[in-house]
Amino acid sequence: MTQREIVLAQINHEETPVVPYSLLTEESVAAQLDAHYGNKDWRKTAERYMTFVSAADTDPKQPINDKYARDGYGGVWRQDMRPWHLEIPPLSTPSFEGYTFPKPEVFYRPEWKEKAFETCREYANTFRIGNLGWGLFERSWNLRGFENILMDALAEPDFFAEALDRILDLYLALVDYTCELPVDAIIFGDDWGDQRGVTLGPDRWRTFLKPRWAKLYEAVHKHGKVIIQHSCGSVADIIPDLIEIKLDVLESCQPEAANMNPYELKKKFGDRITFWGCLGSQSTIPTGTPASIRNEIARLKREMSAGGGYILAPAKPLQPETPIQNAVAILEAFANDSRG
């Protein structure tokens, strides 16, 4: 089986001879791995199952100076600290009066698209994913700031709905543009959860976000592509809703968040949705021993891939605080085809 066939089989809930994986690293960790191995050869195998491409820049930023940049919606971001953050949102009040919402062409990148076609041809045996970045909720607070948009959802529901509809129309165009590529899947990012649960609350998520994401998912499926959805935090309360609107793959699966134990999620939902992630980036990776990490990876491979429906990965890319011995243990345990 090719790497592409292995990933597709898992998404179709078929067991495979090996468990596909994805391993992303922050550059500081990658540099330590380069030094550990004395070369960069490990990088060639770290992402051997997946190939990510983009035809649109959904997060364009033009530098203002060495500290600040302006995004495609007009917001001003502080970028010289980690994490970067929005300092001046484009809308100071819950109103679009006097504001020109950006057209899809602002985000199209024909030169990226041409390169993406070449990359898809070169890596045709891998599972090719078109990346559309942050999604509806994330872009809504891009317009107003995070605290403001949460208050708008409660106090200005008509404005919040209008903001989401404008972003939905934009993303429907971006889906069509990206799906012209020979990709197998489209991945979206939208952090619906925090450590405790759904940030908006499950009911407001169902009112405002669910029907609009259903339209986006339907558009992707009409193009014959798999849907991958990233969300950090606890989204256990809305997994049945995601299954209902036909999400194929839930990515991140942060095990430290409330009710996100991956083995329990597998028992409840594993025959209806594919989980991607589940190796704890807040616990196992930074604080575990190499031996405990290898044991957890072996368990994830064995239990989460039973009956298909699993892609092995850390919940987040390997962060700068990752001990080098733990990064080595993860890389080598991922590449080991044994389930332990």
C-alpha cells in the first residue's frame, strides 16, 4: 500500500498494516534533532504520509514595522513576541458600517497554486491536503478581538451572525479555489474549545457555527474531498454534532482537556469519525520519560487504530520546551512500524 492508500484506509475505518502518522516540529526542536543526528535526513521521513499545500493565503500580513503587521482584514498584530496577538481589531464596534469586507481575490495566490500543483504531482503517493487555515470562529474574532466577539455572540447576535455569514461566503470561494488542486482533503482550523469545554458553549456553537460549518463541509464533499477539522481544547460535547454534519477527521484531540481522553472517545465515536492526534503536548511530551512516551505511543497505535479511524500525531507540533531525548523517542517510536 502507498502512504496515501494507508491514510485513506484508516479514514474509511479499515485496519492497515502500519499506523499512519504526522509529526510537525517547531524549528528550534528541529534544529536540536539535526544536531542529535548530525544531519537533516530525519526530516525526509517525519512527514512521509502527508503532504500539505496551499493555494490561498488565509492569514496574509503586511509588515508595518519590526513589531507590527496588518492582516488581510485590516487588523494590527504584534508579532515580535510569542504568541503573536491581535492588538487593534478592524471593527471597534459591532457594525460593518463604513467597513469594506475583503474579497476572495485578496487571499488567492496563483503562484502558490502553481507550486502546489507541482508538489501534488511530485508526492502523488502521499495523502495530499489543501490547507485553508483558521476558520469561521477564529476569523470572527479577527474582526472584533476575542473578548469583544464573545460579548457580541451574547449581546449582538445579529451582528455575530452577519459576521459569520460574510466569512462563510469568503470561505466557500476559497474552498472552490483550493479544490481545483489534486488534493485528497481540505483541512480547516477553528479552535472551538478551551481546557474546560466549548468556548461559546455547546448551545451557541450549535446555533451560530454548526449550520455554517455544515455548508462548508457540504461544499468540500461536493468536490470529492475528505474534510479534516482542527480544534484545540475540549470539544467532546459537540462530537455528535460534527458526526451529524459529516466531518471525516477531527484533528488535534488534546487529551488533557476535559472529557477528551482519546481511548474513551474511541469507544464512543471511533466507528463514525477518524481521530488524528491524541499524544499529549501538555503532559506526556514535555514531562514524560522516553520510556513512558514509547509506551504511550505503542498503546495509541494498538488501541486507537483498531478497526481503523486513527492517524497518530502529537496534539500540537513539538514545542520548544520538548526535551531532546523525548523528541528523539517520539520520532523513532512513530517510525517504528510495530504496534508494541
